[in-house]
Amino acid sequence: MFELMFCSLLTILPDYLYRRYAQGKRFGKEITFFSIWYELRWGITGCLMLTVSLITMIFYFHPSTTSAALYFRTVPILPEGSGRVAEVKVGFSEPVKQGDVLFTLDSSRQKAAVETAARKVAEVDASLTAAQSEVVRAEAQIQEAKANHQQAKDELDTKSDLQRRNPGIVPQRDIEKLQVLVDQRQAGVDAATAAKQSASLQVTTLIPAQKASAEAALAQAQVDLDKTTVRAGVDGRVEQFLVRPGDVVNQLMRPAGVLIPEGAGRKALQAGFGQIEAQVMKEGMVAEATCMSKPWVIIPMVITTVQDYIAAGQFRSGEQLIDPQNIARPGTILVFLEPLYKGGLDGVTAGSSCIVNAYTSNHEEISAKDTGTFRKIALHVVDGVGLVHALLLRIQALLLPIKTLVLSGH
């Protein structure tokens, strides 16, 4: 309506003034309700064409959307395992810090597993002590076997020397018996040495491996026990926390509640603009927003990110071919906007619906020396008509509470 009134001042009004003062036609005489459509045909036609062109230019170069909101991320509250709730530490809605306990599960089975694993570690430690004692005993056996071997060898050397000096003084049978005894004592030394090596291998390799395995089992049991305590992963606020002692929870059931991270929905606003405006939307564009949760306030913003993909065009590989005509809606260009000034979104509730206007600025191109005169004029017009959209946004912000509270059936 505002564009039509503005364009009529440039087309219909001059046409009427020409008819009135140049041709002498008076309203109510020569110009009546039935003849006005013919008398002012040039002005009316020009008004319609100029209005359509102006509206097209405004909405293309200064796009607007009502599909904007302060989206925020939520973290579902779920245990890593399953079990029956034993104790609840927080209420239905409550602020929490990272690491705070939210609720605990029945941990009797996990505690028993930890106790069993701890006793297994103690058993391995006892086995290590016993194996070390075996090493000491084996060393003593080696010394005893070496002493017996040395005694038998000395006796064999003595009788062999006597036999060499006085043949026949020592029976050959005795010498053979002594040689067998020496070999037997040497076998005892070898057996004691092997026993020591076996005991040492248990101390240095086998039992440490068993202890490491037992400690790993203990650590795993402790992890399973820790999983029975559900903690807050980030600072934030717990909302709609309905779980109570006695409830059975697992990852396949609905979450016990949601954790909203601190500051979620307070930093950026997401808006979807039409695909036809893809070439216009640029990072750094100035924008304005008005939100339903904070009426009668215009928030200056700036576009920080323009998503290069349209969500409506995504697909997953499957057994059927993609038919483009099955796309229900064309989709929008997603952009992220941040407040131009610090604290711009203060007072705006996270998740609130908003209306956003973005404004094209050609100041740099207008200031460039190689820009032609006619192009400068055209760019000035493009930038100037943004004032119309800014005025429309303020009218929308003014009427939004009335539209919501009065005209929507409340």
C-alpha cells in the first residue's frame, strides 16, 4: 500500500494535474467515476508498472523473511548403560555446572564387579610374593646342588689321581661310581638352575602380565561403576527432568530430560531467505530484526554466515531414483546473524520467532572511480528504497503485539 501511494504521486497525480490545468477538465464534470479510468489511463498504467517494479526491487535487494528464530542446542540426559534409578540429585528445572551429579543408578552389580576385580589384583600380588620366594628357594637349591657337585667332583679327582699314581690301589668300579655321582650332581645343578629360571620368568613376565590384566579388569569395572552416576557434561540448565527413583532408564527410551547449555540461543539468530535472493545474500550485510518475545524493539544485526547449501536438495543413497518433482517446498537460504552491538539479544527468549530484514549496501561501488554516472544513480536508488523496507519493518514491529493478542483470536 505504501509503495502504491508513493508511485501514484509520481504518475497519477501529474496525469490529473495535466488534465485539470492543461486541458481544463474538472473532477465531477468532464472527469467522473466512470470516465476517470479512461482519462487517467496513462497515470494508472504507469502507477501499476512502477509499483510492481518498486516492490520487486525492494524485496529483491532488501530481502525480508518471517522464517527466523533463535535456535539453540539441547543435550539429552541419558545414561551410557541401563538400570534402575536409585537417587535423583536435581529438580524439574534447575541450573547445573559441568560435572554435577544429575542422578544415579542402582550400582550393586557394578560394585560387586569392582570388589571381585580388586581381590583378583590382590591375589596376583600374593602370587608375585610367592614367586619371589620361589626364586630365593631356587637360588638356595642351586647353591646346595653346586656344593654337592663340587664335593663329588673333588672325591673323583682325588681317587683318579691316586689311581694314576698307583694303578690298582683304587678299584675301577669306585671311580665309575664317583663319575656317575658327579654327573648326577651336575644334573641336580641344572635342574635347580632351570627351576630358578622358571620362577624368575614368573616374577618378571607371567605374573606382571596377569597383574596388568587384573588391573585392566578392575579399571573396566570401575568405569562401569562410574557410568551409574550421570553427570552434567556442560554448564547449563536442566529442563523437564521427570525421572524419579525406581524408574528404569536406558538409551532406547526417551531421555530423562534435556540439558540446555549455558548461553544457547543467545549469540546468533538463524533465518531462511528465498532461493531467488541467493545472489544478494552476502556476509557482512546489515540487517534488522524484531522478535515476538521482545516486541516494539528493532535489533540491529549483521550477517556472519551464508550457508552454501539448501536443505531441501539433500538426499540419502537408497534403492530408488531421485525425482526432483517430489520436493514438496523449494527450501530457503540459511543465514546466521549476530547482533551488531553487544547485548543486542538481551531479553529475547531463546527459540523466539523473529522477522528479519537484510539491506543491500552499494557504498563501495558507488564510491569507486570507474563506476558510471547512470550506474551510480541506479545504485543510489537501490540503496534508497531500503528505507521503505525499514519503515515496513517498524510498522510490523508496531502491529505485531496487536496482531498476536487481538487479531489472532485471543
